[in-house]
Amino acid sequence: MTSITMSGAPTAAVTARSLVNRPLVHAHLLAGIGWFLVAILAGLLFSTQFVRHYLFPDQELLSPGRVRMVHTHLVAFGFIFNCLLGGMIWAVPRLCGQRILSDKLGWLIFGVWQAIMLSAMAGILAGHGQGVEWGENPTWIDPFVVVGWVLVVTNLIVPILRSREKNLYVSIWYFLAAFIWTALTYVMGNFFVQYWVPGVSGAAVTGLYIHDLVGLFVTPIGWGLMYYFVPVILKRPVWSHAMSLIGFWGLAFFYPLNGVHHYLYSPIPMYVQYGAVVSTIAVELVVTTVVINFFMTIRFDFDTLRTSLPMRWFYTGMVLYFITCLQCAFQTTLTFQKIIHFTDWVVAHAHLVMFGVFSFWIFGIIVHLWPKLTGRQWASRRLNEWHYWLSMIGLVIMFFDLTIAGLVQGFSWKALSPWEESIVASIPFWWVRAFSGVMISAGALCLVSNIALTARRPVTEMAPELQPATT
């Protein structure tokens, strides 16, 4: 019944079950699912304008540009942030053998963050959103986000500081880095550009913000949680601790330099653009070491990918992460940019990483933790399977569809064809995009339906899912 710390020594005096505030984790995951439903509804609504069937053409509050901002913003800060925070609230106490600083502070953060999401969505729909990707928050909300992140870090860093472990596990390395990087990145993207860095320099900073929020906020927390959950489910340590640290330091060294590749062929100095290209290619080499580490960890248990749905989500996301970075290593070159810049190729790439990687990891975490948090086994494995396959197939269709559409658009523009020709050529692809969005939405409804059905089941205290997991 005792938890197992990174060194393998049991932590006496505290059971694994009492370390974690389970209702708080449950609340964050449930809120994340709720925001995800709103986000994909907004994305599906936005996609209909491309096929000339937008449902609210005369409604300013629901104009396509604002709905798109709601889609991207809620995916990033409503869905992903809530669920990653829930994952850390579960993992950090178990890794450190210490509870978070304050349960009351945790609930305060939860309530305030949902209020921030509601306020941000209302502000965006009212026309106060900022024209910065992932920085759509109205300016009057930004200070609250910064203060909220400081409180999150305060609540989670205390158990790390109180840990009696001399050697912190690699997950904690990633979390600590994310604590620092996220604060710096958010301030840079939401204050510097608006108030202090104008013109071309501001565009460069915006590019850094767009990319660093993926690579220095979502990525380190996501990989940190994978380094926790995969060994727990497999009941074996990661294959190479040294390789896990190579991945960490490679991310820290190369990723902060990537952002300017969003503005190739711009007035930004070329040496900065070349640096972004080289560092982006280097990140693919770093990611390769991480993926190898995880596949060597499961090398004797590949059947687990068939029997364990959480592991299937995790490893599908890892494969897609490798593909994403491999694609990025090519598309960031000046040769590729001549064709794909500003095309739907980029939209396909963004969906592959944000939905195919991080969202898949989150779904795996939800499938694994939900019975532990609610005391009820899943009502239907079939619905969870449907969720996986509809999401997976829908994403693959969307990715290849928009990738091909991007090439059609790029070569049309390169040939100096009239703009309207690229639009006409793209419409069939946009229909397929809308269809794939319907598939993804149907998958999400399978998950929500299963959650509702599971809530009606009786609590089974002796269910295997309720046994305290070792860390």
C-alpha cells in the first residue's frame, strides 16, 4: 500500500492513495473534456465557412474569425492546460512522496481558471481577442493568467522541494523546466509584442511565442507525464535514464530557437532564419532519441498496445510526434517554404501535433485514471475503442487531406494562377476536412457517453483500477 519513489524505496507513513487529491484531478480532467467539446464544436463550425455553408453568416458575435480564435484558445488553455495540470497533480505527489502545498489553493486555481476561460471566450466573441496565435486572450485577462500560473507553480513545486529523493526522476526535470519556461514564454508573447517590441522584431517574438508555447509548455509536461505513466502501466523502468536526459537537454537547447521559422522570407535577418532552420532540424534528432527510449522500453511487451488502450493512445501519439518533427525538419527549409507557406499544409501539421500527439496522450491519461478517480470501472470498452478509432482515422484523413490541399494551393500560387483558381481547387478538400471533423466529434461524443454511463455504475471499492498504483 505504500508508494514507491524514484529510487524504488517505499515511502513510509504515506500511502499512495492518500498522496493525491483525487477529486481535484477528477475536476480538472472533467473540465478539460468539457472545454474540448466546446472547442471542437467551434472548429467544426469554422470549417463550414470553407464549403459555403456557414450557419451564422450575419452574426457578428459568431463571425468565423472569432469562432476560430475560440477553437484554438480553448484547445490550448481550456482542454490541454486543465488536463495536463490534472496529470501533474496526480504524478508529482507520487513521484516525490509529498502532497501538494494546499488543497484549498488547488481548488481556488481550478475555479478561477474556469472563470478565466469563460471570460476569455466571451471577450473573444465580443471582438476583444488579440491577433496572436495562442495569445487570443483579451489584454485585460493576461495579468490574471500570469498570477494563476505563479500559483500553480507554487502549489506543485513545494512537494518537489520537500522530496527526500537525492536524484529527481526525469519527469520532475521536465515539470520544473516547464514551470520556468511557460512563465517566460507567456509574458514574452502577451506583453512584449503589445507594448515594447514593435514591427519586424515584434513578429520575430510572436513566432518565438507561438512555437515555444508548444515546445516549452505543452511538450515538457506531456513528455514528463509519458515518462511517468508508461513505466507505471508496464511495471518496468524506462530503458535508458541517460537517453532520457539527452532528450531533456536537447529540448532545452534547440527548441527555444525554432520560432522564427514561422517567418521565413521575411525582413527578419537571414542569419536568424537560418538559425531557426538548423535548430528545427536538430529537434528531430532529439525527438528520435526520446522515441527510441520509449520503444525500447516496450520492446518485450508490444502486445500491451493491443490489450491496454491507454498505452495505445500514448504510443500512437509518440509515433505521430516523430512524424510531426520529421515533417517539420523538411517543411522548415527554404525550399519547402516556397511552396507550402500560408497553405493548408501548415494547418494539417498543426492538427497532427496538437490533436494527434498531445490530445492523444491526454485521452490515454483519462482512460487510465478515470476508474481510479471515480471508483467505477468503464461502462463500455467498446465506446472507448470507438473513441480511439474515430479520432485516429478522422485525424489521418484530415492530415493527408489538408497536406495535399496545401500542395495544390502552393503550386497554384507558384504558377501565378488567379487566386480564385486555388479556392475552387481547394473546396473538395475542405469538404473532406469537414467530414473528418465530424468523425473526430463523434469520437469525442463516444468518450462523453461512456463517462455518463460509467457515472451510473455502482462504486466498486475492490476494483483493480482502484488499487494504489506504484510510481
